[in-house]
Amino acid sequence: MKQRTRAAASDAALVELGAEVVRRRQAKGLTQEETAHRANVSLRTLQNLEVGRLNPTYLTLRSIAKGLDVSLGLLVRD
């Protein structure tokens, strides 16, 4: 049971991260395609991140933050 709780918490964190990326992207008036291009990640990667299906690496997060022209800390704030 303990593992299920941990998985649920990490799933919620990934959904929250994805929602933050969407908020930042939309605030800048960018499409997913534009953001993926600017971040040098695949469109599929960005789409999966935005809906919480991807647990991104540090380098992927850093690239997305750079593509959105925001600090990494703004995306992963606690």
C-alpha cells in the first residue's frame, strides 16, 4: 500500500508540472509546436509532459524552461 501512495503522489506531481508548463506556454502565446522547437524536444515529449505522462529528465526540464524563457525553478516550484 505504501508504494501505491508514493506512486499517486508522484503522478500528482507530474500532472502539476505539466499544468505549470501549459500555463507558462499559454501565457507567452506559444503553441506546443513552437515550444517544442524552441526547447529542442520532440512535440510528443512536450505533449506527454503537459498531460503528466512523462517523468522528464533534468536536461529535458532545463531545455523546456529555456524554450519558455523562464527559470527552471519556476517550473518545478514546490
